[in-house]
Amino acid sequence: MSLDARVLTEWFADRARDLPWRAPGTSAWGVLVSEIMLQQTPVARVEPSWHDWMARWPTPSALAAATPAEVLRAWGKLGYPRRALRLRDAATAIATEHGDVVPDDVDTLLALPGIGAYTARAVAAFAYRKRCPVVDTNVRRVIARAVHGAGDAGPASTARDLADADALLPADDEYAARMSAAMMELGAIVCTARAPRCADCPVFDDCAWQRAGKPAYAGPAKPVQKFAGTDRQVRGLLLDVLRGTDTPVEKAKLDVVWSNAGQRDRCLDSLLVDGLVEQTVDGMFALPGEH
């Protein structure tokens, strides 16, 4: 099982997107912020927010000093706002326990609040240039096609997926980190799920999938994620009201955002449970700490 690391890394050096968190001199903190923001959110939406956050909170201690309400307002429309509070929790731990420096090894990163296996590995590889397999949906798809000849990767298996990626990495740390980034980029912009641009692929000649005649994915159909009418949409609408004011609001101002009272109240309750909204003693609602 192999992919030509030289070919892929040279392609990456020439064709990779010019993203700000890849710029020389970007801090490990900047890489960590980008990785949290990029979870389930497109690059086009993340980039302006990343610039704003890094200008406002250039270090973990700066974010740790912000209030939860300030953090949630700055998160804006990135979605899944619990990520913002988890990032603040991680920043607090980094500031108080690690001298305001993002740790450079996977195990220590994993011990931070809200940092999972993917994010820990991504920071170790992309911020500190360590030989560390980093597996996301794009990497899984590239390996499934180019190495295994399958139309898609099928259900995730952490152990298998990490082993597959690790087997492709060169021994040298810096070289391996570039290879990890190159595989991820290839899946993001060329070996895409629905319309792969095989003519632009640097490893097309060695791709097991194209050699097999590009067989269709034979596994179970993946569910199509919708947004309209979901609890995610309702939660976002409720938070929009609270982000638009710095004082508590009556429930009546929240009630107008969604006509289905049962769904609306369920979503409000979930926001309270998640710590994204707080209720005052007189029954009003606000972002955390704003009452």
C-alpha cells in the first residue's frame, strides 16, 4: 500500500489553497483555532471569522479572559456554538497549565477540555510538523480510492483508518506532516465525494480506483443532512435573538422566532442544558453571564 509522497507533497506545494492558518509564522494557537472552527463548517465561512478571532484573541490567555457571551457573539454564524465554549475552556487550560503555549504532543493535547483525537493529531502535525497520521473524511476518501480501489471509504474505523494513513507517511517528521496536509487537500479540492476531478489528480496513474474502472460505492447510502426545520435551525434562531442584545429578554421575544411551540421550547431547554443560554431569577433569558 503506497502513495508517492514526493509527487503528492510537490503537488501540495504548487496547488494548495492559500489559507491563513497555513501561512509561515502562524502560531500553534492559530492552528488550533482553525481546526476547531473547521469542524463541520466550510473554509469560506471560517476564514473571515478566523482573522477576526486572531486579531481579537491572539493568545489562549486572551480568549480565556473573554466572557462566554463575548465568545458566543464572536462565533456568530459558524454553527455548533458549543465549539466556541469548548475552545474557551481549552484556552483557559493552556493559559493556566501550559504557560500560554499550546502543547505539542498528542496525549497532552487530548487532555485539554474539548480536544478530540482528530484535533490533537492535526495540531501536532500541522502546527509542530510531527509525524502523526491525521484522518478526516477527505483523507479517508483518498485512501479508499487511490489505495484500496473503492468508491468511498464506508463506515469509519479509527484503528483501521489511522493505520492506513500511518502506513503512507514517510519516516521524517516534517515530510510526513506535509504528506498528511497533501492528502487532506487532495480530498478537499480534487478527489471530492460527488465530482472528483481525476484529470487534475497528481496520483491518477497509480490510483487503484481508476485502474479498477471507478466502481461505484457499494455500501449503505449516507444520510443527507438537512438544516431547514431542524432543531439546529431553531437553536440558531433563538441564539440570534440573544446575541443581538446585551440584556436579558423576555420569553415572548424568543417565542416569535418559531411557530412550533413544542419544538421551540425543547430547543430552548437544550440551550440551557448546554450552557449556551441562562435563565434569570425573574424568568428572562440571556447569554451566559449577562444577568
